[in-house]
Amino acid sequence: MKKSDDKSGMKTVNPDKRKKRIETVKYWAVLNFAVLLLAAGVFFFKGPNNFATGGVSGLAIIISKYVTGSVPFLTQSVLNLIMNALLLIIGFIFLGKGCTFKTAYCSLVYTLEMYAMERIFIAFGIDFSTGYTLTKQKFLEFIYAMLLTGIGSAIMFNCRASSGGTDIVALIIKKYAKMDIGKAMVVTDLLIASSTFIIFDTTTGLFSILGLFFKSFLVDGVIESIGKNKFVTIITANTELVAPFIIESIHRSYTSFKATGGYTGEDKTVMLTVCNRREAYKLKMKIRQADPAAFVILTDTTEILGKGFRSDI
């Protein structure tokens, strides 16, 4: 539907288009917030403590130990920028559409944000690339490094994007070696994390290995929590008491079909609907008031695709 003129001569915008624009703005705002979390976690906590848990940031931490002293401008942020740019070029050559615009965007913004942070703090006389830390407590810095980078990565994955880096290497390995992408990522990241035992020290190596596995579990848990909704099954003999609330109050629809109770032989209606957790609680309480005899089953679901829920942008 196109824009149309009302009686006053003002053009009205299709509500669906307006909603789509709002969703698009929210999507990119969330994606950029995730990139900022990742950049902050690497810049403030991973880099200064040499927590090389894999990825391009881990490679940059390792390489900077050997090159930054002789070539001062090759700091961790600059190395991140160079390697991510090279990997994106390689990705487009070998993967084509497999290296998406969103991944390229996140990768470049992430490295540019790190570079900007570096320039800002150097202007104030603070250089995190020399090992300066915020708290001087390695375990506390490790926790924040994993939380910020893990949550940032999880939100990006939930937005169907990633920060690029060794994800691209894993996709190339998968394509040509026929290896599962999960295994390919573990192999590349484990090699990087294991090298810290030799390059730095045993404590840093143990933190890096622990961080690799900690981040994996954290990412999975956050993704599952973000995408969790409720699939609701309602078995009732009083559809007219429940249906209006679903449609008018929580603004969802439902699918229904007739059924017969196995024990009582009574005719029932089975209603199926999906909603978020807040809406599910309201629906449960309303059914309890309107039809105490109704049978309600609430099932967790981690992903729902379709109008009113998730759609890839």
C-alpha cells in the first residue's frame, strides 16, 4: 500500500511500513550496542591482561607482543583492523555471499571503535596496550572480559551477524575440508588460546583456555535466554471466555481445533498460541479467572519465526 492523501491534503504513511522502519532502527541500535560491548571487553579487559581466548583479538594480543615494541603504531587495535580487513577480503573471495554485509559491518565497526578508544585514552595519558589495567585484579578483569565479549557476541549472533575474524576462517575450513563449523571454530580458537602458555606464562594460558570454554557456554546461554518465548496450549470448553483476551488484550492470534476428552468423553476445544513470557503470564492469570476448569500447558521455545516475532532484516 502506498502513501495516500487524506481530506486535509496530508500524506499518511502505511502503518506496516512505519512499524517496519521502527523495527529496523531497533535492530541496528541493538546490533551496534552489541558491537560496542565486544569492543569494550577486548580493549579494557582482554587486551591488557593478554587473555587470548581465540579469534582475531587473540591473534592481535599475541602478535603485538613481538611487533609493538619495534613498530609502535602497530598496536592491538591497529592489528585487529588490518587482520579483520584482510580476512573480509579473503572471505568475499572464497565465500562470496557467505561473507555477509552485516558481518563486514560489525567487523569494521568493532575494530574502528577499538582504535577510537585507544586514541582517546592515549590523549589522556593512558595506554592500555602497555598492560595498564583498571583494577589490578586479574580474576575480576577476566570475569568482565568474558561477560562483555560473551554477551556482545551472543547478541550479534542473535541478530544473524558476527564480528568476522576467525569465524570466516572456520567457514572456509568447513567449505573445503567438509568439517563441521563448530569443530572448525574450536580448532582455530584452541590453537590461539594454547599458544599463550608458551608466549606469555602458565597463568595467562590457563585463563585463556578457561575463557574459551566459559565464553562458549555464556554465548549459548544468552542466545537461549534472548530468544525464549512461550508456546501455549489451552484445552477448554469455553472458547468464548478465552479467545477475546488473546486477540484484544495481548494482541495475538490462535489456532483451534475440536477434540474429545479421553476420560470424560466431553467435547473440548484445543487452542494454540505463541507469545512472549510477559504475555504468557497475563494469559495464564486471565484463564485462571475466566475458566478455572481449563487445562493450560506452557512450553519454552527458543525461536519463533513469523509475523509479530522474528524476521530476518
